[in-house]
Amino acid sequence: MTTSSLKKIGVYTSGGDAPGMNPAIRAAVRTALSQKVEVVGILNGYVGMIENRMITLQMRDMANIIQRGGTILKTGRSAEFMKPEYRATAANNLKAQGIDGLICIGGDGSFRGAQLLGAEHKIPIIGIPGTIDNDVYGTDDTIGFDTAVNTALQAIDKIRDTADSHDRIFIVEVMGRNSGWIASHVGLAGGAEEILTAENIISVDKIVENLKNSRARGKTSSIIITAEGQKPGRAYDLSDAIRKKSGLDAKVCILGHQQRGGTPSAHDRILASRLANAAVEALLAGRNNTMIGVQADKLVEIPLDLVTSKEKPGDKTLIHLARLLSI
Amino acid sequence: MTTSSLKKIGVYTSGGDAPGMNPAIRAAVRTALSQKVEVVGILNGYVGMIENRMITLQMRDMANIIQRGGTILKTGRSAEFMKPEYRATAANNLKAQGIDGLICIGGDGSFRGAQLLGAEHKIPIIGIPGTIDNDVYGTDDTIGFDTAVNTALQAIDKIRDTADSHDRIFIVEVMGRNSGWIASHVGLAGGAEEILTAENIISVDKIVENLKNSRARGKTSSIIITAEGQKPGRAYDLSDAIRKKSGLDAKVCILGHQQRGGTPSAHDRILASRLANAAVEALLAGRNNTMIGVQADKLVEIPLDLVTSKEKPGDKTLIHLARLLSI
Amino acid sequence: MTTSSLKKIGVYTSGGDAPGMNPAIRAAVRTALSQKVEVVGILNGYVGMIENRMITLQMRDMANIIQRGGTILKTGRSAEFMKPEYRATAANNLKAQGIDGLICIGGDGSFRGAQLLGAEHKIPIIGIPGTIDNDVYGTDDTIGFDTAVNTALQAIDKIRDTADSHDRIFIVEVMGRNSGWIASHVGLAGGAEEILTAENIISVDKIVENLKNSRARGKTSSIIITAEGQKPGRAYDLSDAIRKKSGLDAKVCILGHQQRGGTPSAHDRILASRLANAAVEALLAGRNNTMIGVQADKLVEIPLDLVTSKEKPGDKTLIHLARLLSI
Amino acid sequence: MTTSSLKKIGVYTSGGDAPGMNPAIRAAVRTALSQKVEVVGILNGYVGMIENRMITLQMRDMANIIQRGGTILKTGRSAEFMKPEYRATAANNLKAQGIDGLICIGGDGSFRGAQLLGAEHKIPIIGIPGTIDNDVYGTDDTIGFDTAVNTALQAIDKIRDTADSHDRIFIVEVMGRNSGWIASHVGLAGGAEEILTAENIISVDKIVENLKNSRARGKTSSIIITAEGQKPGRAYDLSDAIRKKSGLDAKVCILGHQQRGGTPSAHDRILASRLANAAVEALLAGRNNTMIGVQADKLVEIPLDLVTSKEKPGDKTLIHLARLLSI
């Protein structure tokens, strides 16, 4: 057991919610309490930090939350937190509560806020990557990604039933603003013929040519996956373009926010438990300004400065494999 | 066992596919074969009837299909079938195959085609109501409705996770072109605050007033369900209107075609088995031009003329109850 | 709105838990509160009534419980409550809380306790049938039954995958102590070859003969469903008997308590909402000593005396249909 | 594209079936066909190899199988294959079909058969680890493991609902004959208090002590996970022992064969696709007598001699973490 100089830590979830945030909260709280360190839950991320909405968390508050989607601490995005005066207010609130260390569960936007707060107000902070998008530099995997992929896949399996019954083409838009991680994984697992991401741009001419070739080979239904990109709804534009070029009718499905919810998968609960346990251990051991991530299935520490300044590249291998196997 | 004068019957699925069509096919085929009546599967509904795409179905072809979404006979919509000359072609194909009776699994559009074919070409036809929309007159329940409601509900449970984590308003658009059956059931079961259907039109002013009241009462997140109506995408219009009136931000989710697929629920498998068994029994007993439906949990026969000429009214009771309980 | 003489009612869940109890609690509480009647939740059924474990329930306590399995009021069985002195204690506790009416959610065992309490201590009580077994007289359907059937069915679909991959026979034991309702529904929906219940006893000789016949017809895998009956584990005895008679190897799966849990189906949430809303309306309208049930899809009131003195017969129609269709 | 000297390869699944075998077959077949190499599917593993039950596999045969549990090639265990004369028969059958290379999807028992066949009859063989148990040396992960863990977890989530409603202790037995991989993952993800495996043996005294301590700390329900070990049903023995020592009543659930079935998770579909694609590439590139596995998320080749002679150790880290976090 670490003998830490910290007496009370704060835990919060920030940015888009992700399935597995609750098991992460549970693991953080119980790890801390088992070392006689008190825990305060900060509600709605930086919003609650500014507005001083905080609750004490006990062992039994963590009962029966491991399987729940969403986050019991709620989450939020705060434009105000980008201004120093609001960060000062937040720091005062933390000080008033006696909080001398923070665990931030979120994506790189949330970590940027954490860095500023930590630097300006001398509060040690450890980050845990929690976002369905899997777009955080320094970690192979983020909490919520596996669940989101499975949720999207289950929807696609259902869409495939109807695609196959009607010999139809479907364009399915999945989440992933700047990143194609969900798209590439869902596409390979869902047997998609085509996967479009920011990193894998295919011309409408090429798509139409591929569709015609696959129909010629006897394939009667097709599924095209597209990441939502900067603007949700691009699937409609693609469908229109395909129709104009070829006369082919491609139905559109936009999976939307259901991808954020649902009971976390086994993988995400285990990942969340490991990361959050290690994050609290690191915080109590005096570490600061880093994220606990996972690389090649081992837990690692990455400085937040790296995490927030670098881009995580996508993985085009899966897209190529999906294309080969969907022939 | 009926001693029927029929020697060979045709089975087809038509219109929008619905989960439970496969158990219906299985029950129809096995009931017929157990009475020494041969069965031909007609592919893609009236399209396959015109194009003579038919396959012989045996006992073992029905193995392991009871749990599958979609329809192994595929389905289709045929504009051509509305013209007498194409129906004559279809009738000739049926005759050439030796088919002397038909089982049509579909909705009222499909039954209209069946009526014309039967009347013009003296082929006895029994209908089985198969559509997720539950909008067929003469039956309380259609094959696929229960599964579609559960599929939509599971998506809404996930959306609720994120709605609750972010204190957000969501507008969720479910299927149901002219009918609000899915919307009313999903809305009550999903704890929706507001349910909009063709039969339950609520002004944007009223919606905004209700939302403001519920926020004042401490409700932090809300779900509004809307049936897609004539034009999918109305949820976007509603979201815009709410924003303009009130500044409230309501996120949009359009559940789309996933509602058509998926493994059929227990209820739909049982309903499909009962209806299809009774339909074949009725056909072999010399009945014609009727649909087998269910009323007050009893199987009934309804003349197709009634089924296709009358509208099934929606049920506003559930909508009122949903509103009362979502306070 | 009813103007009731009742000021405060108590709600409890009792006996085996069933998915849908939470939506029933939600509907009861919100119906009462919307009529300015206060609500107390009694914990762990009669145990909490005796031990005075009660909590005040407010509108917002009902948020986000509609989708949860189990019961937030917990449930229990109390041998002590069968003794008049403990019922007197319970009645005193209710009186001390100012409770002047009760809503009991449970099965017929729970209703027997309610009758005694109501008769001896002049407390009006309305029952709501909540049990996965569907064995309550006077109602076609009980809260939790549809969910339990679907849970068992999903397990059987998985078992079918492996049965089919290995050409195996499986005996699957489902819940249902004295009743074969789950067995008959799951059996038909799951494509079972044989369904054994207290009301449908089949000799081992006959089972072996049927299995041999189906193998001769080319069927390579088979699923036999058995209700657990008085003693869970009978599936093992059956497997042994089949092996001794025939040398056929039948694997055993006992589905067990997972059938009690899980998020309630749409059907059960709607049923629970309707029954609980009507039950509170009835209680406030001065009704007493009855159960709200559903018959032919209409809500009905049945005197508790009838409910607890009569047996609900099983439905053998489904078993016969299952057998016919599993050929 | 490799220009391989192989003209026709055989693919088979062997031993216990695992979700993800179908995506593995799909990937193997399509990879080979895309390189103009023919593919034969061998049915029921070594049984079909001996009995010459083989089918030609084409591109379109692979349509719509990626989401299916079980294996379309069926599987089997063959005691006869352990005898050289039967392997000679099998080799002759392969030769007669023109098969000059094999892909074996299974566990280490299946690989032992493959080694013998390959060594005696000069047929190049590449193995793909497919088993829910994750007990194959040389690979971090096997096809089917992730799905089985999630299936067991979903059952445990349901059992938790009823455990919590009744304040009960449950002992849940999961699969894993010699290996505790499923138990440790499910236990951590399911919030189990205690996880018993061959490598983590805990005395009944200690279990009772822990249970009493956790009750004293206010924990009202507990879940204990046990791997089935050599003999399914050990959960009953444990429950008896706990009752005798302490009077505590622990309910038993044996999850059984449902853990083998079900639609494969995204993870397993992706893993299966990657492994099978690489396995065929390796076979066509002239590799032999190795398994394609995954280590630290990278594909690797491991000699079958190592795979079948070494034990893969369990991972006690998760068990310790589970215990810490279930306080």
C-alpha cells in the first residue's frame, strides 16, 4: 500500500460520454478508499468544477454501477473553462473541498483543460482515456471504443437482414469525427464492401465502379460504412451522388447517439478497471500531468503534453482487409 | 388431417421485410408438407412471380431459420404487378409450376395484389399479416411489430444513457409511415415525455411549454418520440423549430432500417407460427380470399376485402398514459 | 382526477423478482403523486413491512428506472408473515406511517398474505400480477413473463449454434415450478422438438422413439425443453434415462436465475405501466381486495379470493404446434 | 499476390465450436479464392476427413455467414484420428480431392492431430487458434474468447439483478476446463467478489470469512465465479460446503453451453479475419507446421511443436484486481 501525502482526490468525467466511464469511476473510487484516501465526485466535468457541484463518494455508492452505460457523475463541455478566470474559480472550489489531486476521465479536449488547470494551480492530475472515438494519442485503446463498435455492429447486422431481403445497397454512417477507428473496425466486422474515412477517401466514380463489379459477380446486397466526419449527414450526400452517377439506389442509415450508450462490454469494463486503478496508484505515488494508457496490452504512462499535441493515426490495414474479404 | 384437393401451394413474402417472416415460412411449409402437400417458395414476392423465380421447399430447408431476421424467400415491391398483363404472366408461371393455392405474407399493399390475382385467375389465396408497422386492419397484431418495438426500445435505452449523462433533449424518429403504433409503444416503454404521430399532433409551442415545465420540475433530460410520417427526417424540422422558439437544443436520432432486422422476438415467432399454421390449414380446407389475424388473442379469419378497404385506427390510450407517467 | 379519501399509500414487491417490477413501481408512484396522494415504498416485501423498513418515494426517484431489471424496492419471502402476530406488527407499522392503502406487486403467494392483512386490519389492497411464471389465475399475462421467455430463448438460440455445429441433442431446463408457461412458449419459439411440463408428461421410451425417428428423417440436432418442476435438476435425470435406454448422449443446460433478471421487454414495460396505473386508480376509487389483470388484452378486476383459490391451467396448444413444426 | 505452388487447400474446424469460426472460414476461403487457389471445406473436422465428407467452397457461399455463431463446416472430435491407419485414410481422401495444404481452426488438441497428419503424410498445415477457453500457448487471444466472456457477462448482469433484489449470494460456474481465463475476465468485468480457478484456489473457510466481512461492510449481495474445472457442477459442491460451514445460502447457476454460441463479437470477427487471412497467406507462401497467433496485438507465427507442448499460464493480475475492486 502506497503511503501518499494526498488526503482527498477528485474524480470527474468530461467531454462525450462513453460506456465504461462508470467502471472507471468505480475502480478509481475503490482504489483510493482502500488506501484511506477520500474521494469527491465532481459533477458534469469542468462545468461542475466551476459551479462547485461536488459530492462525496463512498464504497457503497459504487455498488451496481459497473454494468451501467453513461456516467453517474454526468459529463459536460465547458467553453468557460478555456478562460483563466474560470479555471481560478474551479481551483478555489477544489481547494475549499480539500481536494489535492485529480483523476480526469475523458478525451484529449478534456486533457487540455486538465493541463492548464494543473499548470496554473499546482494540482496534480492523471488522465484516463475515455472516449468512444479511440482517437487519443499514446494509447492503443480508449474506454468505450469496444462497446461502441459492438453497438454499431449489432445495428449493421440488423440492417444486413433487410439489405439481403431486398437486395439493397445501404450506406451506414457511424460516429468518429476526425477519426475512422469505429468505421474501420465496424466495417471489417460487419462485412462492409467499402469503408470511407477521413484517411480513406474514395471517389464516387470508384464506389460506383466497385458496386457494379460486385453486382456483376453475383453480390446482391452491399453495405458501405462512412465515418461521420466533420459534419454528420454526409451519408445523404453520398447516396445522392451515387444515384446521380449510376441510378443505383442506396438507402441511408445514420446510427447516431445510440453508439454512446449501452452497458459496457467486458473488454471496456476490464480496460476501465485496469486504467483507473493504475491512475489512482500513480496519483498517490506522486505522479502528475500524465495519462495512463495501454500499449501492446501493457499499461503505460504518457505525458499529457504528448497526448494533447500529437495526432493518433488511423489503421488502414483493417480497411484493406475488409475490402479484400468482402469480395 | 385435412384431405385437401390442393396438391401444391406457393408461399411468398412481399413488401417491407419483417422479423418473424422466417418462422412464418417455416410453419407454413412444415404444416403443408406434414399433410403431403408440396410447397414452392416464390422469391422476391410478386417480382419473382412475374419472373418465374421459384424453388421447391423441403422439411430440412426449414432447419435453423426460426431465429433469423429478414426472409429467406427475399421480398420485393412490384409496380408492374399492378398491371393485368403482368398478373397474367404470374398466373401462367404459377400454373406451369402446378401451384393451386397461395400463402401471402405481407401487409395490405401485398394483399391488394393478392386479391386482384385471385379474382382474375381463380387462385385461392390466404394472407398472413407480416409488417413491422402493425397497421393492418382486422388483426390486433402483425408479425414483426413486437421485434421492431423492442429494437427501437433498445436503441432508446442507449440514447437515454447519453441523454442523462449530458442533461440533454433527444428527438428520436421511429418507423411507421401512416401509423403511430411503433411510436406509441416505444414511447410508453421508453419513458418518453412526448409522442408525436399522425394521430397525435402537438404544436411546437406546446412541446416547448412542456419541456420548460419539466425542466422546472427538475427533470434534466427528455426524450421525444416521433413517427417518421410521410417523410423520414421530420425530426430535424422539429429540432429546428424548437431551437427557434426556445433556444433549447434537441439532438436528433433517426433509428431507420435497423428496426426491420434482427432475430425475431419470442412473441413474433409464436405469432408467426400460429398464423402460418392456421393459414395453411384454412387454405387446405378450401378457404379463400381471407387473412388469418389475431383478435383478443384468438385466431380469426377476415375477408381480404375488409382488410384492404379499412383503416386500422391507432391507440391513443398508450400515448396518454406515457405522458402521465413521464412527469 | 379521482378525489380519493386516501392520503398516503404503500407500494411493495414480494416473492420472486420479475423484470418489469420497476416500471410497475414507477407507474404506481407517479399515478398516485399526480393525484396528490403520497407514496411510501416498503422494502423487501413483507419482511420490510414487519421490520418497518420504508422510504418516501418522490417523482424524481422514479427517473431512469423503467429499463432496470430487478426491483428497486427489493423483494423477499417472509415465513413469519403467515403468523397473525407478525401481521399485527406490520399493520401497526403501516398505521404509524399513515399508510391507508396498499399496492402489492407479486404472485399468488404474495396475494395470500395481502388478503390476510387486509381482512384482519382493514387496509384496502390492490394486487398486480408480477412473476415470470405466468401462473396467476385471472390474468392472461403477468409482468416479467415475456422478458423471461425472451431471455431463455436467447440462451437457446446460442445453444442451438453449438448443437448444430456438433450434431447434438440438448436438454434445456427452464424455470416454472408448477407451471409450464415458460417451457411451452420457449419451446415453440425455439424450435424445440419436445416440451416437457407437469401437464405434458412424455415417457422416456416415447422421447427416445421420437429422437430416433427425427434422426432417421435427417435431423441432426435436437433441443428438448423441460420445465424445472418441483425440483431443479430433473434435466440431468432425463439425460441419464435417455442414455440408458438408447445410448444417445444428451447434453444438459439449466438456465437458472438469469431468467429472472435483465432489462424488461417493451411488452412487460407496457403491461406493468397499464396494470399499475389502473391499480392505483382502483385503490383511490375505493376498490379493495382485487387484482388488476389483463384478459383478451383488456384490463380487468378479479377478486383476490378467486385469484388465490383457483389454478390457472397451462396451454397445451402451443406444445402441440411446437411438435408439429419441429418435424 | 503470392504465386503459390498450391492449387487447392482444405479448411476445417475441429474440437469445441467457438463464435468467430465462421468469419475465420470466410476470410480463409476468400483469401485463397482471390489468389486463384481452390478451397474445399471438410465437414465435422477429422471425422469428415476420415469419412470423406467434403464440399467445394465458392465466394458466394461465404455471403452472410460473418455474423453467425457455430461453424457452417460443423465440428467434431475423433478418437479414431489418434490411430495412424485412420490418418492414412484421411490423407488418401485429401489426396483424392487434390488438396495440397490445410487450414485447421481449433485448439491444441486439434493441432496435435494436425501435426501427426502433416508429419506422416507431408501435407503442409497452418493452425488458427479457435476456442472459447483462450488456453492456447503462443497467442494472447483465441477466436471465440471475447464473445464467450461477453455472453457469460450478460448472464451475470441478469443474475446480479435478482441477487440484488433478494440480497443473495450466487455462485456462477463458467466454462474453462483447465484454464481460468473466462472466469478471471468475467469475474473482473462482472464485479465478482471471489474468482475460483485451478490457479486460484481459495479455501471454503476463507470464502466464508470474506463473505461475512463483506456483509459486515454493508454489502448485501455477492457473486462468486468459479471455473468449471475438470468436472462441471463443482459450484454445487461449493454451495454445500459454504452452507455447512456458515449457514449462508448461496444459489448456484451453471452457465453451460450457451457460452459456446451466439453471434461473434466485433473483436472476434476482426481477430478471426486477420488470423485466417494471414494463415492462408502463410500457407501459400510455403510455410508449414505453425500457428498464426497474436502477441501484443501483432500477428506472429509459432511452431505447432511449441503450441502443443507448452502450457499457457493464466493471468492472476485480473483476479487480484477484481478482489480489490469488489470491496
